[in-house]
Amino acid sequence: MTVDFRTEPAKYKHWKVSFDGPVATLAMDVREDGGLRPGYELKLNSYDLGVDIELYDAIQRLRFEHPEVGAVVLTSGKERIFCAGANIRMLNQSSHGWKVNFCKFTNETRNAIEEATAESRQSYLCAVNGPSAGGGYEMALATDWIILADDGSTTVALPEVPLPAVLPGTGGLTRLVDKRKVRRDRADFFSTLEEGIKGQRAVEWRLVDEVVPRSKLEETVKRRAAEHAARSDRPTGARGIALTPLARAIEGDRITYGTITCAVDRGRAVAEITVKGPGAPPPATLEATHAAGADFWPLALARELDDLILHLRANEEEIGIWVFRTEGSADLVEAHDRALQEHAADWLVREIRLYLKRTFKRLDVSSRSIFTLVEPGSCFAGTLLELALAADRSYMLDGALEGDTRKPAAVRLTGMNFGPYPMVNGLTRLASRSLDEPARADDLKRRIGVDLDAPAAAAAGLVTFTPDDIDWEDEVRVGIEARAAFSPDALTGMEASLRFGGPETLESKIFSRLSAWQNWIFQRPNAVGDKGALRVYGTGRRSEFDRRRV
Amino acid sequence: MTVDFRTEPAKYKHWKVSFDGPVATLAMDVREDGGLRPGYELKLNSYDLGVDIELYDAIQRLRFEHPEVGAVVLTSGKERIFCAGANIRMLNQSSHGWKVNFCKFTNETRNAIEEATAESRQSYLCAVNGPSAGGGYEMALATDWIILADDGSTTVALPEVPLPAVLPGTGGLTRLVDKRKVRRDRADFFSTLEEGIKGQRAVEWRLVDEVVPRSKLEETVKRRAAEHAARSDRPTGARGIALTPLARAIEGDRITYGTITCAVDRGRAVAEITVKGPGAPPPATLEATHAAGADFWPLALARELDDLILHLRANEEEIGIWVFRTEGSADLVEAHDRALQEHAADWLVREIRLYLKRTFKRLDVSSRSIFTLVEPGSCFAGTLLELALAADRSYMLDGALEGDTRKPAAVRLTGMNFGPYPMVNGLTRLASRSLDEPARADDLKRRIGVDLDAPAAAAAGLVTFTPDDIDWEDEVRVGIEARAAFSPDALTGMEASLRFGGPETLESKIFSRLSAWQNWIFQRPNAVGDKGALRVYGTGRRSEFDRRRV
């Protein structure tokens, strides 16, 4: 089956979105028989990838289609349960790769909740109105304010270690100690407690922000949401723009969007991705930009690149190398970048910049080798230059191939390379390449708008190799062939270790450290072997562990 | 077989130590037939745990026995090879646990090289006088100055990804981008290059610090070492103290040292560890402290605790819980802590403080659950209080058990809790417990020297639980039994995620992130399956990979 990440509210099975002025409510009401794949029932508001795809879509639409919304309440639409977390039976029947990819996407969605709160000023609150376990509590942890109903049954819990013998897979452990700053020994105790913690102790231990009698829950949530919304800088009178259905055609091994084409070469295990620069200058005014909406080139690019990355990650596991090219006019890319900078204060432009940021981050954390080829006719300027800066390796042709009369390739910096698109480590991609000499990234500001040919780009540290026409074809071919021959796992570990030098953040800790431990555990017989805890969970059989500590 | 970490220069098989005034040389000259276990030959200066145990011992002795040494040259004693890294055949025949534990110890030893350079002012330089691959280059990376011979064959390389399809296991990837700040795309290329890089390009890419003609190597190394030694603050006229043979008795399941006893309870999977406080006040003068040498209680404690941790990690894999107790006089512990503070500027006292720091760090990164029990008669003061602060969970008896007429338990802070013993995250254990309110750790300075009973210790955030006499026995028993029943792997991942909140350092990145990825790869069929690259390495057979990217 092919996983499709495109959806829209009319198609939601599991979420109900409602609005009350500046406050939106996202109510989780999972359809038991609505699993993405056969073989499991989504009981107790447990979720699978399909549930999370809807959540992801809802979060995006709230940002773009609802400028008036300043606060979002995440809650359960069911009476007796908040959320039981990721569906264990689904996990159990999934391949290793599916589990890991599922966790990565759900993590990205939790991060998007935090980013919406911090950067889009659409604050997420959580009304925990029933037991919340594992991924259920982790969803709450991604919000800015957790309100817990004080009754006999409503708890927060991370029972992954004591029950299925895995880790909370969506950042729970990291958020406990690094975001909520729960004392490490309390976090330890809590994370081994099947039944979780409720009431006042949950507040004392910093697990939630407030606890209120069940009878007061609705009223309290309403008040807190109004307070959060009142602190937002989002416009009250603006009109949202519609995220119109994404036009994508898949014909054989060719995937086509408006701004991107992707040719999947199965023999070489390569996805050849070409991003087309804008075909025309940006709209002349901010009003015209709003009117263009989803057709505005930077937004179309963000949406299409986002979808392509998700598609390839979920559906093309054996395609280990993504090769990026661009084609078009650097001047037009730069003109669009200028528009993104001039109108940075506008709510919609802010959203578009943030969406591009998230999409490039998604690229960085993808377990695929990323190569970029800079050739004549390309437009690696500003926003599109990020594709070269994100690459594990980039090749730039010095000069032109025989018979090609086009101008030699150039790359061009714009203001968008100097701040708006930080990686998960909090640094720009330029700064991440200049750890040895942090001033160099700033020095490069003087080169904004200048066409840098291959020697200049190499001297500026923007590209890896600059073969001339004699070496180009062989060097690129050999580089890709060699990459394709390496162990996919060794590459994943290597890339995760080399891409994010420098500082660490909550996000980088989740992706590079917590995820690595989880992946290890997902591979261990104590979890996934015949008698592993994840395997026997729910069968009535007991797990048996190899007791050796590693 | 039992691995013994105790050794001494007279017993070395693989290393030659020589001295030339303030410069020592550690020459690696591995005996092919000197493997720690049967089944492999240590060709090409490749190493196993036994080789590294000697290196570890040599580093320790240089610090304590040679105050006059300000610079140490690490080099090869063989003609045509520097070091080929960890022995692949050894890795291949080792269990998963052995591999992981081996990497942990070798990482700690590399970190000790960096710490000796930075804190003991015994600077390590590396003279790469032949091909240096994998762990061989990683050893060089741990030094402060890498000098490469410029000839046809001397290279640096990290061929783990292209050849055995694992990661460089001793911090190589992290040190490339985070210590040497090699640009990430160059690090990527270099780490996929079987043959490595030599000559001037190695300098340009920041892989080494200088390259010199083979004929000038000796002279250059000598000059650089003298320069480094000249910058040291170590005393020239002082006498070292002998690290006398460590007295350890293992009788059945009981391990006894001078300051520590350990009872291994196999049924419960628990090591009951009791640390005895000093039996007498510290020597009255610094001279007397030097005269006491290895018998000075803090140094004896560091050496014995270090050995016990290493012993349990390597030889008692199924003992998943380490329960720490202390017994003795808090006054005497505090008196020793005062001595460590008063004489902090003395080279020997500095070494002792650093050794304790490293030992507590070793405890933190051990994949064992750490519980601490604070009972009447204990002496959790200052240095020994670190054992409680390091614990995943601590229990402190509030009051006394029936019939026990001793004073209720107290804990006591000393100045040693406020700086000298940072964790791998760079924070003290107190600060790591106060991420929510960083000022609290400093506020606690006002309580230095005060006996804190259970309610006071709990209020100060120093202990987890404080059951009274009615609950004590059951609560402790149930806590330990529950822990013993969990999946060892899930606990390892959980503990690694919760222990190190807050900032990250080179060390924390290596232990918590690089190691996690390596462990995952060490578990993957692409490395260790029948056709995995590590498995077939050197057999002439070709590896076959599952090409799905995870």
C-alpha cells in the first residue's frame, strides 16, 4: 500500500475541529475501525500513522486558514479516555522501518505543535479529560499548558518501559527532563510506573501545569485558552488562505508536482529530484501575495517538497539517495526571497517562512543520503541554496560541459540563508558549516546577491567538490554508486552524527539521541523477539527477557 | 573468563613507556598473539580490550607517578603501521554486550586523554608514523596535536562505514565535527573513504594539525612536545606517588576492597555495594598526604570504586541494579573533603579530585540502574553524597527502624558537591537536579556542613523518597524487585535519556548519541547478520545488505 499524506478536514475520520472566536479545539475521537492498515483496532483513542496524518494536516490548516485563532485546545472527544498512545498491536505487526518512520513523523508533528505555539503564536493547550498514557501524555507534553481533570481515573503515564518494554517514542523522556525540567529521579520513577500519576502530585512533580475538579474543567480550559489567545499577535480581522488540494501525479516511477519533479531510479537506488524556480516575479504587493495564496511559489514549494519527502520516506524505503537539482532563474528566486524578507511581519509570510523552515528540517532528519548537483541552468539562490547546504555532499560543475553554451553554474546567497531557516541544532546551515570559524558565516553576508562561480563557491565553503567538465560525469557517478553500495544502517548512523555539529536543542536531542536509543530497543529481542514484551503485549503470554545489561 | 582491569607497567604486553625529562612517549607495539581472549590475532597494531586496559593504566600512572611529565607523545612502536583500530575479528566473535562495553571503556579512555591534557596539564600529542585507520585515527583524535608523517603510505582514515559497515566506535564522527570542526560535508566524504587521506589535504581539511616529511618527524615531534611541556604547570621537582597494587579479594559472590565491599545477589540481580568512610582524620599536612599516597582515603576510594565499576560492567552483565550504601563518619568524610579543597592547587590533590570526577562519570554512564539507600550509620557527605545524587533513585529512611538506637540518617553537603565533580553534561549533579530552578543549587551552599535529616533532604531535592520505619522495608524491596523485572534494554535507553538533562558536551554527545547509533548498528543484520559486513569482513565473502533505509 502507498501512504498518502494529503488529506483535508472533510476526510478526517479521527479528529473534530471546532472554533469559538480566537480559540480552536482539536478533539481526538479515533474510529476504532479506521486504521490505516488492516490487522488492528484503534481502541481507547490509540493512534496509528493515519490518525497522525490528520493531526498534522489540522495543525497546518489552523496556521494558514485561521489567522484569527490564537489558541488551540487539544483534548479528547471520548468520554472515558484521553488517549492511550500509539497502538501497540499496530507497532507489533509493523516492520522495523515502519516503526522508526512512524515515530519520526509523529515527532515532527509534536515539534510542529511547539513551533506553532512559539513562532506562529497559536498557543497549544491540553485538556486532559481522561487517562492519558504513553503517546497520549506525550501529545500533552508538546503543548504549552497542561490541565488535568482531578477525578478518580484521569492520570498521566509513560508505561512504555514497564509494559511493552520500549521507550516513549515521541520525545516523552526528553521533554520530561529538558522541557518540563522534572527532576531526574522523579522522571525515572514516573517512567516506570504503569498506572501513572494523578491529581496534585502531577502538579508538584511538574508533570502537568494545573489540576482542576472535573466539574470545573471546561470552564478552566476556556479561560486559559482565552488568556493564551489574548497574548497572541495574530490578526483578528484577516482572512485565511486555503490550502487547496495538492496536485501530484505519480506515473510509474515519475512523481510530478507544480514546482518539483522526481524520477525514481530503482536500479541505482536514487531519487532524482528537480526543483523548478518560480516562473514569474512575485506578486507586486502584499495584497496580491495573499490573493495568490497557495499558488505563491514559496508556499507551493514548501507544500510540495514536504509531501515529496514524506512520500519517499514512507513509500520508497529502498531509495537511499536523494539527488537534488534546481532549474530556473536565480533572479526570480532572489526576488521571491526579497518578498519573504520585506513582508516578514505579515502573518501569512511568517507562516510561509516557518513552513519552509520545518520542511528543510524534515529533510535534515531524513535517513537518506542527500546529494546536490549544481549545474548550468540551475538556480541555487537563497531559499533553494538551502538544498545544497543541507546536502551530505554537493558537486558543482566548474565551467560547462562540451557543447553546452549556457553560462557556467553559479550559486547565490540571499538574506534567507542567514537566519530564517535554522536546523534542529538551532544554527543556520551556513553556521553549521562554519563551526571552525563562526565569523565566516557572517562575513558571507557581504556576498549576498552576488553570483558565485565554482571556485568562489568552494572558497566560501558552500559546496564540497567542483569538478571540471572532464571529471564531472565520472566523479558524480562514482560518488553516487559508492554511496549506494554502503550499508544503509551505517549511513543512517553516520549522517545523524555528522549533520548536526555544534549546540543541541530539545529537537536535536529527540531526533539524534532519544530516537537512536528507541531504534536500538526496537531491534532488541527483549522487545521484538518471540518472547519480547512488545511482541507478547496483549496476548496474555508473559515476556521473557535476556537479563544481560548492555 | 573474568576480565581484570588491574595491571602495571611490568606486565604490559603491548605498550612501551619511555621518558625524556618532561616528555613521555607511549609507543603502541601490540603483540599479535597477546589477545585477551582466544580466536583472533592482533595484527597491524589492532587492539582489543586487553590492549586498552594497558593504555588506561599507563595514562593513570603518568598522571600520578610522573608529576614531572608535561607532555605525552602517543605513537606506534612498529615500522609500517600506526594502528589499524579495534580488531575486527575480535568484534565479530564478541557478543553484543561485549562490543558495547568494549566501546564504552575505550571511549572513557580517550576522554581521559583529553582530560589529562586539559586538566592535568599533561598534554597529549600524536605522532602518526604510519597508516592510522578507524580506532587508530580516533586515538589520534583524542590528542591535542596530531603530526602526520608525509610519505607514500601514512594516512588517516575512518573506514568503518565502507568496510565493516559499523560506525567509528570511539567518538570519531563526533570529534570530527565537534572537536576538530571539520566541515560536515568533508567529514561525510572522509568517513566513506576506505583509503583515507594523507599529506597536505589532511591539514587543509583539519584532520591533522601538521604534516612533516618522514625524515623530520622525530625532530618535529620532539620540538612540539617540548613546547607543550613548557606550557604545563606541573611541578618539575616533585616526586610522584606509586599506584600500589590494588588489594581486592573475590570470594564467591563477595568482593572486598579496603574501602568498599560488594555482595552480588544473583537471585535479585542486585549488587549491594557498601562504601566505608575514612577511619581516621586526613593527614595533618600536605606533606603527610603525599606520604600517605595511595593510602590516602579519597585516592583509595577512587581507585577501588573505579575498579569495581569496571569489574561489574565487564563480568557481571546480569546484575542490573547497583545499590549503594555508605557507613562511617560524616565528619571524617567532610574533613577529607576539606583537605581536597584546601590543597586543590597541589598537583597530587588535583589528580585525586580529577580521578574522583572521572570515576563518578563512569558511574553515570554505566548501563545499570543505580539505587542509593540512606540509612542510620551512613555517611553520605560531600564526595560520598555524589553516590546519592548520581542515583536513578534514592531512598532515605525517615527516623529509625524499631530497635535501632542510632541517630536517624542525615546527609551533608560539602564544597565538593558544588563544582569539582561535573557530569558529562558539564553540570554538577546538584545542578542536574535543579534544571527547573538553577538558583536552587547555589542556594544550597548555605547548607554546607549541616546535617539534613530526611524531611530536610527531601525538601532540598537531594533524595527521592523518605519512607518511615513502617514503609521502609517494603518500599525499598518493591522498588528493587520491580526494577529487576523490567527489560534491561528499555532501562538502558530510559536511563541514558533521563540522567543527562540540560547542556550537551563532546562527551555527552559521544555517550548518549553516537553510542546509541553504534549500538543500533551493532544489532542490525546489515552488520551482524550472516551476510552482514562485520560478519563477512576478512573472509573474502561479500556482504549482502537489506537496502531499506531506516
